[in-house]
Amino acid sequence: MTETKKTTGRVFGRPTTFEDKWPTIENLKMRVTEKGYKEKGQGEQERVFTEKEFPGDFLKCHNPLCKDGEVDIGGIVSDMVAKTEEHKEGTLHCSGQEISGTYRSTCPNSFGYEVEVKYKK
Ligand SMILES: [Zn+2]
């Protein structure tokens, strides 16, 4: 049995490159739509990432009241690579908490995602 390490991209505090992390991926396209609260009230923001412009494993939440909110988009890709999946879609919920005075509640923002991956032959 070989040891399988769970790479988070923060090993030794250094970011790994996309290719180091997922060497079997030829192309990737990920569309993420964040829904919920933003600086200017409720809204929706869509972002598209590729293997050349990947923001890192974690995407920050834009809810101004949210503390430490982020979603693990790198985990989705790692999971797909482990199963050689080419298409995946779903929704991630923000892991942060809204804090306003003494009031705390789970952040309502959600991140819909759709990922297409092409693997190297
Ligand atoms: Zn949040």
C-alpha cells in the first residue's frame, strides 16, 4: 500500500501549481455561480475558471457579514480526478458564519458549480 496524501495546495505553506496537483488534467473549465448576499445586497455572481486561471483550492465567500467563509472547489476537482469523471455539477454551501453583534448564524450563500474536465491521453 502506498500512502495517499490529501493535497490541499497548502502543503508546507506553498501553493502548488495546477499541473503539479492534477497532472492528468489536460483542460478544465469550471463555472461557479455564487448566490446570496454581497456588498450591495442580494445577488448572483458567475465566474469561470480554467486550468490556466485557477484561483486555488478555496474560493472566498462575498457575503460582507460572513466570517471565514469559503468553499473547497479544489476538493471537487480532486474528487473528479480520483474517479476520472468528466462532468460534474452541484452546489456547495458556504462554511462560514454570519456574525453581527452577538448574533451568529450559518452563512446563506451558496455556490452552484459545473465542471468539465478533459484528461490527457
Ligand atoms: Zn459565507
